[in-house]
Amino acid sequence: MTLPRFLPLMVLLFFSYSLSAQSALRDGKDYAIFFYCTSFDQGWTSLPETEEEVKAIGNLLQSDYGFQLHYVKNPSKADIKDEITKWNARVRPNDQVLYFFSTHGYYDAAADEGFLVPHNGKLRDTYGDTWLSYAELGRRVTKSNSKHVLLALDACYSGAFGDRYKGQPGGTPWEADADCADQVENALSYPTRRYFTSGSKNQRTPARSLFARRWLTALRQGQEKGVVRIRDLRYHLGSIPNPKPEDGSFTGHEDGGFVFVHRSACQGSGSGGTDAAEEQLWAQAQRLKTKEAYAFYRQVYPNGRYRAQAEAKIKAFERGKTITPSSTTRRRDLPDMIFVEGGSFQMGSSDSDAHDDEMPHTVTVDDFYMHRFEVTFEEYDQFCEATSRKKPDDEGWGRGKRPVIHVSWYDAVAYCNWKSKQEGLQEVYRISGTSVSADWNADGYRLPNRGRVGICGAQPWWQ
């Protein structure tokens, strides 16, 4: 059985809105873009450790600091440039952007020039055409719309980056001991282009990165301190004896800061009093009107001023018949998807022959994302090649970016699972031959309509 010819195959990722306490402190979002290479085409030693290291940092940034993550595994030189260009245009002035690179590096002493080695970089490249020079990297990152950019280079000889401004900047106004919220506000009042490298331009770095380990240590202490600052990172990275990390500014913007604001930062004791942060967090929960938003307020302020109202809202959601796509879905960068705001509506029929589950009731749908366009032959062909499936017939229309046709419903759910696995998400569908069930609490991709998956003997939803 195949889909009707022009019925688009689309995938949907439901997204339970994840609040961050940072939103109550400042205007702007936080992004972390990780470029890492585990293998290389041209003879460089493999670096399988990089994936584990960057994802450990990313997971902590996401769970404790509200960062939105984007991973670029085994990028080519062109991939790196394209991704940076995309993010430069996407972010806004008040956003913070962390670019983290973990790969091989090379230093040409004669030319006093350093390079990052991408996935397709040659082992010996006389002119450096397949490597990305630090000079070009600095120029590209500097063009970001964001006023606050931090670059981390975990690579051999990475100290060749930023030579013009190397050296620890003097004390900055925002790093003085001050009220927690004031530290955040003051830090982001100044533009910044700062960097940290895992060593000097003459030093190799070990495969098991001490640099990445110290990043984790600094971020883990954020729960205690509330805010992790440049000087906190410098303190922890400075404890590495060899190779010695370096830092500085690569455009001369030395006054600005970059802050990692823990989700519990500046929230007070939660003992029943109220402050500006609590008021803003409650206002955001009221605006979002989701169970997760009210639950997050209650978590941050267990004895807060609006505790009773939050609990009443949560109970109201629990009493209704709620479609909850996922309570564990991670907030991620989804540039190819459209955000659809959730809400509540009345569903059902009062006809005498209606079943119990068809009677009128309130249904609440959480926020979710849906792909902007149909799945293309190009995208689906990648799935077929990876899973050794026969590619569907295009009937002479051509492949490429045309919407894929002649795909069965069973192939569609298999594609969703494959796409989820590629991005490290939980697979939604459990497939055994023609028997398919679903875990709606998983955070992976799924079809736009739940259909009757999981009901014995049911047909695909379009029939």
C-alpha cells in the first residue's frame, strides 16, 4: 500500500516547552554550536572521544543553563563556513553564541599561521586549501549579529588563534562582585568577542581532553554560584599544567562579558516572598498556559506567592484529556521547522451512538514543531542508502528536492525512527514486521497524525 501520489510525507517533532530561569533575568537567548570530528578522510588519526566530550558539555548547557544546542559532526571546511554564516544571520543582538570546536589543528611556523582540520582535510596540504585558517575563522565569527560571542578551540596548536590580542584582559566592570542579577545585566551591556584555546601555538593536546573536562567542572559549579563568568572559566582552565590554555579577545572587544546563567540563579530562597524574577517567571507561565510552564514555576518557587494558582492549573490539565507529546523533549535548534503554538479545544460528539471516548471533552495540545516542507527524494534516499532499502520509483518526475512519492506508511514510520536515531533522539515507533506501536513520551520524530498506531489490526490513517 502506498500513499496517494501527492499526499506529502511530513515528519513532526512535538516539543514540550522548556522554560529557563534566564528568561526572567534578561532579554536574549543562548546558543551553543559544536563542531567536532571523530574521523577523517585523509589519514589523520581518528578522535572518537570528541563526541562524548562535546555532548557532555552540551547536555549540561542545555539542562542547567537553558542553551539551545546544535551539533555538526564531521564537518567539511565548507560545512563549517556555511553553518557559521547561517548562525551569524539567525541570532539577534542580545543573544549569546558559543562556538565550540573539537578536532585536529595544525600550525605553520614559517607562515606563523594556524589551521583547524575538518573531516575532509588533507594530511599534507601545502597551501592549506582543505583546512580552515584561524584568521578566516575569526573573520567569519566576528560577523555575527550577536553582540556576545565566545569561541572555544579544543585542538592542537590552537593558540595560533587570536595572536593580535592575546593576553588576559584587565578587570572588566561587570566582573566585580555585585548582585547576581546585576552581574548578568552589566556583563551583557558590553559587546564581546572572546576566545579560549586548549593550548599554545606550539603545543599538542591529548586525545582525552583536559580542556573539555575543565569546562564541565566550571559549569557544574554554576549551581552553587548561579553565574559562570569568563574569569571563572579562566580559573578552571588555568589549572591545567600542560598544555596551558590561553584566552583573549580576537577583535579588541575586551570589556564585554559572556555569562552562563544557571536555571536556579538569582531566584532567592523561594521561601514565600516575591521578587522581580519570580514575577516574570509567573507572568511567562501565564502567557504560555502549559502544564510544563506552571510546573516549572512550582519547581523554582516551591513556596512562592503563586504556588496555589500554579497547582490549580496543573490539576486542571491533569483532569482533562490531554494529548501530551513529550514531557522530556529537549529544546533544540530547529531551523527547518515551524513552531506551532499549542492550545485547548473542545472535541467529541454528543450523539447517542457515540462511544465514551468520543463524548465532548477538552483536548490540550502542547507546542510543537513541524517541517516547513515535505520530505524530499534527496532526504529519503539517504535513509534508503543507510538502511539498504530499495529507493521508491519517481515515475520519471525526477528526484532531488521533489517531494518523495510511493512510500508506504510503514516505511514512513521507519524513516521517522531513522531520523530520530541520526540526531540522538528517542525513537517514537516500535516496529516488528507490520506490527507498530508508539511511545508518545519519546522526543523523536513522528508523523503529523498519530492515526491508530498501536491498535490491533488498524489500517494506516489515510484509509
